[in-house]
Amino acid sequence: MTGAMAPRPVDAPAWLTDLYTKVDSLDTEAVLAGFAPEGTMRYGSAAPMYGHDAIRAGLTWLFTSYRRIGHEFLNVWAAGSTLLVEATVTYGCLDGCDVAVPALTIIERRNGLIDDLHIFIDPTPVHVG
């Protein structure tokens, strides 16, 4: 036995799986369509982004900074309109390296759209090298 564990299936709602398929496809407009017009997003310790224009700019920056992004859900918890997602995020860096880091995302939705999405992540290991 090597100590490695096989990934276990995580019960995630279809809308969440669909959202992260769009994120992992680096599709800014498709991801943005899931946000309410007055929605907010925050990535790590960066300043919050308010509204579609700011979120679009943030997603565009993020999606052009990497050659790929992949999410593996580890746990998903729901409490009312709030969802918590624990994941391992693998960034395909422009220099050819892949770096995986843990993340926790809190998503608040209303009327089928994201009101607030806050990604708790330390991307430092992605930029070391």
C-alpha cells in the first residue's frame, strides 16, 4: 500500500458542477452569466469585485494568467442559499509547471444566480519558482 487514496465521489449540485466546468474551460462570459448583475466576487486577499464589469476583468486576468485550471471537489456543504466548496485547484502555469493548492469557496445564490463568491486560497506556491 502506497498511502495514496483514490478520489471519492462528492455530491455536488448540477449547477455547481456546470459552473466549475465553465471555470475549468477558462470561459469568462459563461462563468459571468452565472452571476447576478450586482454580484460580488473575491479571490484570495485581493479586493472584492463588484458587478459584472469588475468580475469580468478579474476573470479575464485569472484565465489569461494560466494555460489551464482544474478543480477537484473534496467536500461540498450546503446551508440554505449558501454553499461551501473545499477543493484542490491545479493551475497550469505558463512556464509549463502544474501546481496544486487547497481552496475553500463560499457561494451565496439567490434566484438561481450567484450574489457573492469568495475564494479562500493562497496562490503563493503557484508563483514561486
